[in-house]
Amino acid sequence: MPTTSAFPSATIDASIPRIDRVSRIRPIDWQSQKTRSAKADAFPLTPYRVLFIEDDPVDVKAVERILKLSSKPQFQVTKVGTLLEGQKMLGRENFDVVLMDLMLPDARGIDAVEQLRIFDSNVPMVVLTGLEDEDIALHTIEKGAQDYLSKLSLTGQSLTRSLQFSITRQQKMLGLEDSSATDPLTGLPNRRGLEDRYFRCHQIAGHRGGNLLMTILDLDHFKAINDRHGHFVGDVVLQAFSERLRSLVRNQVEIVRFGGEEFLILQPSIDPQADANALAAWLRRIPHRPIRISDVTLEVSCSAGMISVRGAESWTEAYTRCDQQLYRAKQAGRNRSCRELV
């Protein structure tokens, strides 16, 4: 059933400096150092962090030996034996690249690649397998792997080159994506590719046996702020609110500046009711310090519409329902949330 809950008056603080969105992948240090030669400048100062997912102890030792002997670049290897262990490790720590076998105890073949890519779409992945099959190799690349290596023809040079090139290609790809899909004012993703984000989050929620919680947030009376104080002040308000939203970010939660003063949150959820309650509580706890810009002091509130996505509901259908809940919140007086959870 649709429900409505009001928020107490809340303010946000613009004194926190803007923090640009940072990729999960550690940037490569390409800056030249006076103490290093020009040739050495092509390698990072710290080792690449490699998550190695492999259950065969012989192959583990062979790969570890190869990477240990590499002086430029250097690698730091963390090894696990199952896909589930790999996903848990990715949830806890940052890695530059994943090296994984296709034949794992809990996932085999292309399914292993798909599951890992769903779990983390940013980290580059190199597949290492004993299969000499060009069709499988092509399919792994199509599913998101950066490279495919056969254990039967593996050399130290081919492995280190593949890992380094995969990291570089993925970072270049993400950099190009960020420039076109990132809102320059707030640093949040913009609506470009939003439908793809929706389906990815929906798939993650289904994979976990849960549901997708969608929320649209709208800053109340934002036009009045722009009309009275000018767009510079309005921009500062949007930046300050975005900083608060960033504190919600964790694995697989997408926060997007949808347009103007509107923001959208996509959250794969095991318990949409509990997560909706938590989000509403967070909105009520927006820090109670005013935005101060020169001699201007502003208090800002927001309205929210929330839904849990129904089965195979399309992006358009889900957005329409969520927008209807936001409209209800505004009609009920703003500074509140309305929700429809199934």
C-alpha cells in the first residue's frame, strides 16, 4: 500500500569541499619522478593488486612464481579458491585486476565471468584456463573480460603483459565513460546510460533473491532559490546535497543526478521495506547546519518517492510509478516521502 511519511525541517552544509567520484580501480601513477629513469616511468610506484581466483594449487603456485619474478611491473597477489570467496574479497578490498579460472567449484565456464561482472562492473578481468577454445575465448570477451589466456601456452611475459594492458585498457575505457556520463557540477553519474544501470541493478537484486528499491529525490522549492539568489547559489546547494548522497554509496548502489534538482537512487535490496525505512531515516538526519554563502543562509528540504520494482517491470514503467510517489509527496506538502512497496 502507498504510504507517506513527513520529514522534520532539515538543512545541509556547503562547507564540505566537493569530492569527485573515484573509480574502484586505483589510478596508475604515470607521473615522472626525478629519481627514476624515463623508462621506469611507465610503471606504477606500488605493486598492482591482483585477485587470483583459482582452486588448483599447482596452477596457483605457478602463477605466483611468475608474478613474483616480475620486477617491472610488480604484482601483489591475493588468492581465493571459489567465485563466492572472490566476490566477498571484492566487496571488502580494492583490486587493480582479477585473474580467474573458468572452471571453479561454484561456477563454471561463461557463467563465472557473467557472475563476477554483475558483481563488479569496473574491475578488469583476465581469464586463465586450460581450455584451448577460440569460441569460448570470444564469448568471455563479449561478457566483459579484458583478455583470455591459455594455461597450456602461458609465459611470464604473456601473463604480465596481459594484466598490465587489461588494467590500462579498462582505465581508459572508464575515463572515456566518465567524461560523457558524469555530471560536471556534482561529480555524480548523469542520466546517460541510466536504463542500463537500472537493468544491471535489477539483475543484481534478482541474483541475490531480493528486489530493486528505486527512489527519486527532489529538492523542495529549488526554483525559488535560483530566482532569489541566482544560479551560483543554486549550484552550491546541489553540490552540498550531492555530498550527503555520496555517504550512501556502497557496492552496487547507484546514485544519479537525473536532472535539475532531481536525483535517483537504485538500490538492490533483500528487504525493500527496511531499506526504505533506513533511507527515510537518513533523509531526516540530513545535518542541521545551514548552507552559508557569503551573507546568504539557506535551509533546504527534499521530497522523495520510493518503489520496489515489480518482477520484469521495464525502466519506463518503474520510473513512472516512482515519479507518481514523488508527486504524492509534493502534493502532501513536500519535505516528506511516499512509497509503494510490493
